[in-house]
Amino acid sequence: MPPRHYWINTSGCQMNERDSETIAAICEGLGMRACASAEQADVAILNTCAVREKPVQKVYSKLGELARLKRARPEMLIVVAGCVAQIAGDELCRRHADLLVGPRCYDQLEEALVSLQERRDGCVSLRDGKRPMGEGLPVRRASRLTAFVNVNYGCNNFCAYCIVPYARGPEQSRQPEAILAEIEGAVAEGCREVTLLGQNVNSYGHDLERDLDFPTLLEMVDAVEGVDRVRFTTSHPKDLTDRLIEAMAHLPSVCEHLHLPMQAGADGVLEAMGRGYTYEHFRSLVERAREAVPRLAVTTDVMVGFPGESEQEFEETLRAFEELQFDQAFMFKYNDRPGTRAEKIEPKVPEAEKQRRLVKLVALQNDIGREKNRRSLGESFEVLVEEPDHRSPGHVRGRTRTNKLMIFPGGPELIGQLLTVRAEEAYLWGFIGRR
Ligand code: SAH
Ligand code: SF4
Ligand code: F3S
């Protein structure tokens, strides 16, 4: 029999990217090969994100395209994985998915794929995850040089607007041995940079029987031979401790980058969101981290138009952005998510008003980000060279420890090296440099 082909389309956060590396490895383990488009796929997989309305709508439109392909090739399998599979359930089956697999159920995927190859009997739904999850599953990493490694799964915070706890389930920390073994495995294959993943890495260890917290885990990861750089995301401000700031300041491999989602600048909005901190507390965390870690880059997530957000409260977000001078921000319009507390909060901010606020905030942050990079002109940065820059021949690209993109002249022989590069041109997205 000729090899069968799988195709994966991934949306959402780095956790989904990491999960897709496991899904790919499971498919390869069944003798399948990756292919570049759904047209050639025997198994077409959408790994999906439910955090906002738009990615969910995209799932439905992609599912429509796959269903059309399936009409011509009824033997094709359509798999919906990830957060939408967990939340939307039956609706996806009605739209011609053959298999749903939620983010806690990848340990059941191989068996389901095997039995679906033998027999189709309606839509199969894998959404009841068992504990412990995630251990022992294979991985086929998208990059040899950098690795995503989960430290905790799920989330217990239930911020008022957020669907993630419903999609990913309760928080569960991995045992440190499993985390370190995964990192050692990646290093043995050439990895130099590790990004530790969790919806809230700062609560790592709370649910473990032994006394272990995230700063201690960082120490353990820093000590792994061959790990040159350690990143982590996401840090919840309410659980960020001085110990974490100290660890960032003292552990040589931990990069000078803190992603700290602010979400809003007004205390009333933060309170309604259930974030557990005030703007003043958030500001003091950023200040302390910047004092302790020279050249620290701080990035954030923020939302405009949370239900009840007044014009004045939105202006507090603008002022916070002016004051805190983030290196980069992921900026969103609030979206109602089904079943969340915020869905029931009134009054909603009208769509046009949310759009106006977003445009204003984005314009402000673009000026700030560009200006920040401009101020770094002439400085030298350590860059991990990751790949050729496809848009400018004769150039390669990589990231600084502060997580900025650097493009500079060089050939593929530089890939995998840590080099010092001087920033010569500054843009919103990063730098063009020279060695
Ligand atoms: N665990 C991370 C966030 C994960 S979701 C944290 O606690 O910060 C990524 C981002 O999506 C969030 O930071 C938030 O800014 C945004 N987001 C989440 N729910 C949203 C919603 N209902 N509408 C708009 N943006 C949302
Ligand atoms: Fe969502 Fe809040 Fe959990 Fe982040 S901490 S995933 S925003 S509920
Ligand atoms: Fe999206 Fe699920 Fe990540 S909802 S942001 S893919 S945890």
C-alpha cells in the first residue's frame, strides 16, 4: 500500500503548536507522511483555537472546504483537534468531521485513527481526558533548534472573559523529571533554546506533592547541559513573585524577556475581569523586573471593550501603555465567549466603538514599539540563527534574547550558531543588522 498522507493546520497559541508536534508524531508512527495541502491528504487535521470568535469562524469555513474535498474522496478522514473540538462538539460532527479530539485526549488519538481506518461508524468524539495527561507521547518537532516544552496544562483562573479553562481543563503540573527528560531529549537532537509553556507558568508546582515552584524549576532547566536559552510564557501578574525576578536576573540561560499580560489599565475593569491585581501592582512588577534585569524586554496582552468599559477606563489603558512602554503588545477586541461570566455582563461595548479603541491603541503602541527599537540602534545583540530569510536572499534570521527578530547578511552555514549582531536599521518587527 502506498504511504498515506496527513496534513495539519494549526491555529492558536504555542500550546497548540506543541500539540501539533505530537499529533504529527502519532501520524508518522502510523506510517503516514506529511503533505503540503489538504487536497492530497488522507487525514486532514485542524488543530483549533476557541479563544475568540474569529478563529472559531475560520474553523467552520475550513471545515466546509474539507467537506467539499471529502465529497470527491469519501475515504478522506477529517479530524478536528484542540480547543474548538473540546467546546463545540456535536456541531462539528454535523459538519462532517469524522473525529474530534480535545486537547487532553491525544493519548487516545493513535487508537482512534487506527480503528477509523478500519471502520467508519459516525463521528467519534474524544473529549474526556484522563490524568495524568501528556506523558509518554511522541513528538516531531517543527524546529531542531528551538523546543516548546509544557510545564503545566490547563488553567484554574477562570478570568471572566476566557474560555481556556473550559477548553483545556483544570491546571495540572508535570513532574519535573518529565520536563527535564523532554528537554534533554530535545538538546540531544540539537536544540539550543527552550520555551516553557503554561497558561500560567507562575503557578507551576502548586498541585504537586513536593515543594516545588516555577523559579526552582527554572534553576533546574538552567542547569541542563546544552541549553543556551530559556524562555517561558505566560506569566500571570497575580502570581509573579520576587523569586521569579531574581531567577531571571541570576540564571544565565534565562532570556531577558517577560511576557506579562496586563489585559486592562483601569482597576474597575481588572476587577470585573477577575484578574486579581490592580494597575498599580502591575506597574510595580514591571518596574521591579526592569530594575533587576538589564535590557529586559516586556511584552503584554490587552483587550479593549470589555463589557462596561467606559471611555475613561479605556483612556487609562492608553495612559498605562504610555507609562509602561511595552516592547510589543498583542491587542484584541473583547469577544463574548459562550459560558463565560463576562458573556452575561452588561452593557456591551458596541462593535464600532471597540474597533475605534483598538485602532487608537494599536497606533499608540506601534509608535512606542518602533521608537524603542530605534533607541537600540548601534547596540549589539546575541542572536540564535534559525533559518535563511526567504524574502532577502543572502540573509539569515534569528531572535535576540529579548525576542526581537534580527535579519542580517549570511548564509545557511550560520544556522544554529549564537552570534553577536549589531542593530543597524530599526523597524516595528525588529532589526536589520550586521556582524
Ligand atoms: N493565559 C494567558 C492568556 C491566554 S489567552 C494569560 O492569562 O494571560 C491569550 C490572550 O487572548 C489573553 O491574554 C487575552 O488578552 C486574549 N483573550 C482571551 N479571551 C478573550 C476574549 N474573550 N476576547 C478577546 N480576547 C481574549
Ligand atoms: Fe484565560 Fe485567565 Fe487562565 Fe489566562 S489565566 S488562560 S486569561 S483564565
Ligand atoms: Fe486558543 Fe486553546 Fe491556546 S483556545 S489560545 S489554542 S489554549
